[in-house]
Amino acid sequence: MQNKKDYYDILGIQKGATEDEIKKAFRSQAKKYHPDLNPDNPDAEAKFKEVNEANEVLSDQTKRRKYDAYGHAGVDPSYGAGGGGGFNGFGGFNTGASFHDLSDIFDNLFHGTSSRSGAANAGVQRGADITIKLEVEFMEACKGVTREIEIERQESCDTCKGSGAKPGTTPTACSDCSGTGKVRYQQRTIFGMSQTIGACRRCSGTGKVVESPCATCSGKGRVIKRSKVPVNVPAGIDNGQILSIRGEGHIGVGGGGRGDLNAHIIIKRDLVFKREGFDVFCEVPITYSQAALGAEIEVPTIDGPVKLTVPEGTQPDTVFRLKGRGVQLLRREGRGDEKVKIVIEVPRNLNREQRELLIKLDEALTGKNFPKRDSFFEKFKRWTSG
């Protein structure tokens, strides 16, 4: 336990961080170390679990309060206190008690209740989260879409109704922990005898033992099933963001709630558009004559084609901005813009007549028609003359 890292350091935040700062830091770190995004990094999974553990404590006000007061000892029931002065004045607490017990004592003193409810909550565990990759089309990300996806997840066994026991039988209270799911372990350390409270090994912390296990689930109470889940992808979601669907993960143990389904969004490339935040960008080629003479052209937008007036003398790489033609802002009103970059295409494969016409045109043009070119060569002439 002495080697465990500080949860605030893991998330890269200060001790007095707000809930929003904790949430933002967790999303950043989770994305950075997610195993699916780091297939070549063998340490990513361990880092990801570390980040999850830190967030689970710091995002829970009760756990965070205990952690701030007692460190890891306040939130980890397997952490044991070594020797030291007893608190016999508080109900006989002595050197063999764990820091978890000390935390409960302080809860009783200041709040009147204990954080543990004994056998009533023995073995109750929230279901694990499920993380998937969800590919969406460019336009679906811009405007939103509802997808029905199929996943494999743990569900309650229909045969035993989640009890794990063979139909007609029921689980019995574990004799090792008296149905509490917790036992006190004692071990000798270099500091003397240490006692810790941890999950009962016989019943795995459930407080119950299945003498006649269900044949369908082998006594686990849960089985893997394929399920269809509707996923509402909101308009404006961006590539790499994680969409969390609450309560659609694995089912919990002992009546614990479901985990979440976390969809890692991957937006497919579009043939026409690129995305820059909530703005969209596209390049539109026009002819030399259209740029020189001006023209009304049709340009694509995510809502369909619109007319754009190209002024006379438009230069290459000129960018026109179409207000409000971009992506819907995520979960709020308003839209980004569209940026249209003009690309002047130089004609190729000219025939003799076309070449002659261009030569005549070039001869007819003067310096007034090319102010940038004349200015450049004037500067160049002064530079060469010293």
C-alpha cells in the first residue's frame, strides 16, 4: 500500500479540485491510457485501471472525504493498521483494528450512521462497464443519429433468477463470515501482528454459499447474452470522444446496479468535408476565367448545395466563410461555420487554338492586371541593384 500513488497525482489535479475539474481530468486520462487506443503499450491497461480507481474515489464525495482524511487507508478495506495507541475510549478500539474501522467510528461520531450495513449489503457489487468502438459517418456526427448496436454482456440467469442456486434450493449463509461477506485476517509483519478486514474467501464476499449450484450458470447467477442497445449519438460529437450510456453495462452482483456502456466514437472520413472543431472545411476548384471574371458557383454544405458569389479577380487559396453552415454545437444551441477554399485549376491538355488564344490574352494584359507580380519584380530589381 505504501507504493500506491496519490489519486490526485494520478489524475493530475490539485487536492482542492472541483467536481468538474475531476471529471475533465478523468476523461483526459482515460482517453490517454485506454487499452483499445494503446494496443502497443503493455502498461496502458494498468494505467487505465489506476485512473479508474482514482476517479471512483475522488468523484464520490463520501469516499473523497475519507481519502482526504486517512489516505488510501480510508477507502481500501484491505489496508490494515499496524501497532499504535488504541482508542479504547471509543468503544474499545485497539491496536488490532483497521483504518477502515476507524473511518466507520468517525462516521458514527459525526454523522450518526455507519458507512457499512453489514450482511444487508454483503456481496452487492455494481456491474462492470463495457467499452466499445462505435464508427459513425461524418454526416451522422454532424447531425446526430440513433444506432441500435449488439453487444455481449452479463445478464441475470433465467434458470436461477440470479441466485446461483439450483431451482428448488437457496443459498445459505456463509459460516466463515456469518453472512457478512467480511472477515478479519491476521498476519505477521516486520512491525508486528497486523489485522485487516477483507472479503471472505469462501463466499467471495457475497455472504452466501451455494451448496447446489445452478447448472446453467455454474452457480455464478449470471450468464453472457447478446443484447441490442439503442445508442443516441448527439449532433456535434467529435472523433475520439467517449459517449457514456448509463446502466447498459454488465449486470451487478447481489442486486448491484448495472455498469455503463462507453462508446468510443470513431468518425469515418468524408470525401468532401473535413472538420475543424465545429467548423467544416472544403476545397472547391474553379476555372481561371471564373476567378478572373467573377462567377456564381454552387458549393456543397452539410445541408445541401448553396450558391456562392466569387468576386472578379479572386486569388488562389481565398477562403470564404459561410456563417452557420457548420456542425451543430454539442448539446447546446448554435452551429459552426463552413470554410470554402477556392482552388484555381490551371487548364491542361490545350489544343493549338486554345494555346493561341491564351498567348493573345497574355500579350494583351499589362502590369495593371498583375499588381502583385509587378510589385515583386520591382522589389527584386532594387535588391539586385544594391
